[in-house]
Amino acid sequence: MVEQDVQTLKLQGLQEENQRLRRAVEELSIINDLARAISASLNSQEIMGVIIRRSLRALNAEQGVITLVDQQAIDPMKTLVRAMVSSAQHEQFHLNQALLGWMHLNKKPLLMNDPQNDERFGGVRWDESIHSLLCVPLVIKAELKGVLTLYNKRGQKPFSDEDQRLLAIIAAQSAQVIENARLNEREKQLLKMQEELRLAAKIQLDLLPKTAPHIEGYDIAGKSVPAQLVGGDYFDFIRIDDHRLAVCLGDVSGKGMPASLLMASTQATLRGQTLLSLSARECIQHSNRLLSQSISPDRFVTLFYGILDSSLHTLSFTNAGQDHPYLLCPHEQPRRLHTGGVPLGVLEGFPFEEETVSLHPGSMILMSSDGITEAVNTVQEQFGEGRLTAVIGDYENLSAIELVDRIIASVKAHVGDTPQMDDMTLVVVKRQPM
């Protein structure tokens, strides 16, 4: 009898061992099949859909959700629900904040076969149709990347410890694959954005004058060096007739793509108004009205706008909040041109003022954006107006383009290795000596 009992126990042990081996083989098959399926794609949505469907089949559950944690969010509890698969007819479930908070703190599997009465989540209201759930973390180097959750074992059965162990293995095998797919998609998005910026920079460069206008008796030059791939500074030369040329330099608020778009809009507006042969004041007032109606309240444009008359040798101008240009005449003290008003887009009906100055032989007007004077070096010392006027004084006999290049070179020498923080733009108009 004793020998028979021993044989029975051995047989039971062998059967249990066979069951464990069979289960291990099945689990390995599931994991291998999953690995092959998800390794064939770099699309995170496809990968997560495959993971959920294979998990539902392996654990015989009704619904599955993968919720990815938004690593770039200020709030660590913010999530991006990225994939959901359901074979049930009721409303799809979402991972609630209580579960997510638990996962942030514990980073380990969670099994609940009676969520409504689970003491770990007292006070949490669960959907009445949720009778069981199994939640496992997607962790990489101890950092929670997401959560894989299965709801409702079929047949009203409870999830088992073996279910929990298998889903944890699936999550461990899947986390890096999902993260790699996300990184690949992010890299593609970045490359696409860089290409769009490159095209935007080319378009913006094409909008700026390619050559300086040729006007007898005058030497004119302009140049803009953006701080980023695209910038918000702007200068333009617009022919009105044989004797009149509109000259302008502007700086739109902000940097990057939004600033470049506003710059393009400003250029189009000014060109349209200039070609109506309006006075400087009228052109700026009309442009201000149009821009005020089309840009957001937190945006504005500073702009110096002048009309050079080569027959009368005068410049009629208005200054809409731009750095005051320098007027340098032989044997006279330099003066600043400030007559005008507020930046464009600030007050729709603002009454701008206009002034006309004479350009004697040897006179020069120098316009610059604040990226010149406010450029700082490693100790946060600005280039400043003093250095700018010193460079002008030292090199005022150079040609217009040589003077522009000399000023920009001086600014770059001052800042050294400090990254350029703002666009730098210069325009020089010189009347040649007699």
C-alpha cells in the first residue's frame, strides 16, 4: 500500500512537471511569436496593437490598453493613450489616474480580481463592468515608460499568478521595442521639421533683396544674419519710380518660424502699400491698420521706413519703434532718427508722424536691429551703441557693403564663442561725395 502511494505521488509529480513544462513551452512560443511579430515593424501604433492582441489571446481577456507616459510633460502623471484593443461590446476602458499613480510609485505588476473592494484603492470608483484587471509596467532602466493593462478574464474567471507572470514577461520583452519605435518616429519627425525649416529659411532668404539697388550718386547695402535657421529681422528696398526708393528695416517679435511668418506677412503688406505711391506716414499707418487686424495681440513689428528721393536728395521717414538709425553728415554731429510712433500691430489707429531730412554729399544713414547693439559676450557685456559708433567713425569712408561687413565682424569678435541670441541686420545708405 505504501509502495502504491509512493508511485501515485511520483506520477502526480511527473504530471505536474509535465504541466509546468508544457506551460513553459507555450509561454516561450507566445513570446517568440510576439518577438517576431513586433520586430518586423517600426511603427509604434502597429507594435502596440500586436502586443495587446497577442496578450488578449494568451490570457483570454476581453480588452487591453497600452498607456504611454509623456516623458516631456511637466506633470509626471500626464499620459498619452496610444493603443487600445477590445473584443467586448461595452465602452472602452482607460487607465485611471489612481492606477497610474500606483504604477509610478511601485513599478511592479498589479492583479485585481475584485477592484470594487480592493483595499489598495479605497474610494476609487470603478466601472461596474470591470470585474478583473491585470496591470504591468513598461520599464526601461528603472524608468516607467508606460503601462499595459488587461481587463476582464473571459467567463468571469479571475486572473491567475501565472497570468501575471506571463504578462510581466511580455511587458519586459516589449518595453524596449516600443521605446525604439517611439524614438525612431521622433527622429523622423525631427528630420521632417529640419527639412521644413531648411525650406522656410530658403524661402525667407529669397524674400530679402538679393542685390542692392543701383541709384546714381548713392551707395546702398543691406545684410541680415539670423540667429536661428529662420529669423524675424527684415530689410527691403522697394522701387517706387525712377527717383524714389523705399528703404526699410524691421524686427518682428519672437524668433524662429513664427517670427519668420510674421516677417513675410509684414513684407507683403509694406510692398503692397508702398506701390500705391503713398507718403511714408500714410504707408505705415495703412500697414499698421492691416497688421493690427491680422496678428495676435502679443505680436508686433518694430520698423524704420523711409523714402529716398534721389532727385531732391532727401529721406522722408517714420520710425515705428525701431532702434533709431544714425544720420551722419560731414562736419555735423551724428543725430538719431526717431520721429514716428509705436511698433506696428500695437495700436490700430495710431497717428504716426513723418520727418524729412536732407542728404548732403558724403552723408550716410545707418539702420540696425537690436541684435547688433544687444549682442553679448561671455561675461554678458553688450556690444552697445558706443562700440557701434566707434566702428562707424573708424570705417565711415568704406563702401556701404564693406562697412556692413566690418560692423558684423566687430560684433562677432566681441561675442566670441557666445551663441548668437538675436538676428543681426544692417542697412547703409550713403550719398557719395561730390
